[in-house]
Amino acid sequence: MTCELVFVGTELLLGDILNTNAQYLSKKLAEIGVNVLHQSVVGDNPERLRDVLETAFSRADLVLTTGGLGPTKDDLTKEVCAAFFEKKLVLHNESLRRMQAYFDEKGVEMPKTNEKQAWMPEDSVIFENRNGTAPGCAMERNGKRLVLLPGPPREMKAMYETGVLPYLQSMTHAVIFSKEIRTFGIGESSMAQCVGDLLDSENPTVAPYAKEGEAMLRVTAKAETKEAAERLLQPVIDEILSRLGGFVYGVDVPNLETAVVALLKEKHLTVATAESCTAGLVAKRLTDVPGASDVFGCGIVSYQNEIKEKLLGVDPATIDAQTAVCEDVAAQMARGVLRQSGADLAVAITGLAGPGKDERGRDPGLAYLALTDGKKTVTRTVHTGQTGPGCRDYNRTVFASHVLDMIRCYFA
């Protein structure tokens, strides 16, 4: 089954709202073997929406729309779609009842305009909205299917899971299942070269992707069931892991910080951080992971040299001789925060995020990292190669990732 996604809303075209619905629906449809071949975004305009539908159905069996199901005059998706499928709108009493109950529960009177949302295309499958007032629906005509979903992600996701998914599963006879192999410390081209012969396989397929400072492989198989797809995937995943070795930090792990927190929990160890150029980004990423309080208790942001000296015990003579951006300062920062925190491990970073050069004329994108367990201190130098306008956020992100990777590598 081929599918096109149509996202309705002028606010999407203006960039006022990030279209997270696109990513969600594409992934979910792929899981049940529905091939999404095109995506379109159209404003709240009846003529342009009809043109988009005409084009979409010329190349797809199924079209899913989000947005334009609200109670106001500019919410016209349902009306345009019903007319496109030559269907009348009829009052759906159960939707009206649910809508009234929704407002009663909130203790407010239902506006008369909301009744518009209960008028649905005749002979359509109605999907209950458990998080809002606008029901969704599915229409069929001449072998083509059109599914209407609300725009707000909280409403759309719940409706998809409880209504649309069972509706579509009854029509599909295949499952597309993917796993993501996450790596750090190897570039996309080098990673692709290591697994070059596997990139030509058809089922499973292997596709490389570049992230900020990372690279990833997505391995995808198509089969009649999820279990059968997993059986196809596993030998390919095992082969990739054997080739990439220590560059892999996880399979279906969302990010480095999740992998690091899991390792610290497994080893029953705690970590502390001392950060200069990343200004707490490492601590922030660690504590974004649920349960991080079990392994993280202290982070010190030491931007000024006086703080490095007073709180972390960095020798002023080292800073005078080498500046604060050097390997020795990073090592002293790590040992200092280890003393202050009582943690099992400590990491530190000092560097040049940019966009300008430092007093010695060094380009941004340079950082020095250190990790210590109190007995041994190891360091790492990072050069991102990113300079000029816009480099600052990139450099800080990649620096923080390298700090997290140092913790990961401690357990290797």
C-alpha cells in the first residue's frame, strides 16, 4: 500500500509550528508495511487543498491528513475532503455526545461552533478523540482511502494508536521493522566503508545517516510478522557490530547520555562534572535521562579562571603559562571536582567554542577533556574543525558528546 501524508495548516508553512507529526506518522506507517512515498504541506485554503488531494491520489492508494478539523471557519479539511470523495456531511450523534461530555467535565458550556466538529462524512469510519473535541474519520471510494486526523500531536498520536492503527492493520499483510545502530568516534563515510557490501542488500536494507558528531546505521527488514523481520535483521546486526566494534555505543539506544547512565548504573558508580566551555551541557544531558540522580550528584560550571582556581584547585601558574584551555587545566579540573563531590569518576572540559579565536590566535573547535577515577587520569584533545558563524552550538554539542564518550570508554 502506497501512502501520501498531507499536513494542513498555514502555521506550518510560516514556520510557527514544528511539524513533528510528519516524523511520527512516517515511522508508525513504516512499522506496518505502509510505504510513505510523498509528504505535502498546504495552508488553510480549500482550492489548494483540493489540488494537493488530486495530486496525492494520482500516485497513492492512501492519503492521511492532519490538521484543519477545528471548530473555526478556517478549519475546512473535513469539508473539502468530503466533497472530494463526493460524500455529504451528516451529524454524528455519538461524537456530539462525547463533545458535550468533554465540556461538561471541564465545567464550561460548549460553544455552539464546536457542533461543526460532529458533522462527519457519510458512511465514514469515525475515530474517537480522547484528548480533544475533533473526531477523525476514514473514507473509502474506488479503492482509495482517505484518513483525517487532528493537528495537535497529543490528539493525533492517541487517535492513531487507538483507531487508525487497527483500521490500517486490517488491510496490510507485511511489517517493516528497523533497528538503529548508533556509533561515536567514526565518521559516516568511514563507517559506510566498513560495511560497504552490506549497503547493497535488499532485505534487510542497511542505510547510513550522519548526526551531529555521530553516525548511525538503520537496518530494516520486511516480513509478514515483527518476529520474522527480527530474525532477518539479527545476522546483519551481528555482522555490523563485529566490524565496527568499540565505535558502537548501542542498538536502539536514543543517545550517548542514555548509554552512559545505563553503564554507570550497571557498575554502581557515580560521576561528577566540571565544565567550562560547555557551561553545564554535559550535566544537563546526563540529567535528561530518567533515573540519572542515581549516578550523578554534582556539576560545577567554572567559566572564570578564579572559579577554576578557588573551587577546583587549578594552579594559577598553569593558567598563566598555558592559558585555561590546555590539557593540564582539564586534568586539574577533573581531579578537583572529584575531591569536591566524592564521586567515583569525574570528567572535565575546557575549550574554545567560538566563534572567535582566542588570545593565542587558536581557532574555535578546540577542547581538552579529562577523566579521572582518583588513581588514573586520562585526557583527550578534540578538534571539530568548525569555525566561523554558527559554529558555537555545534562545537559545544560535539564537545559534550566527547565527554560522555570518555565515560563510556572507561568501561571498555
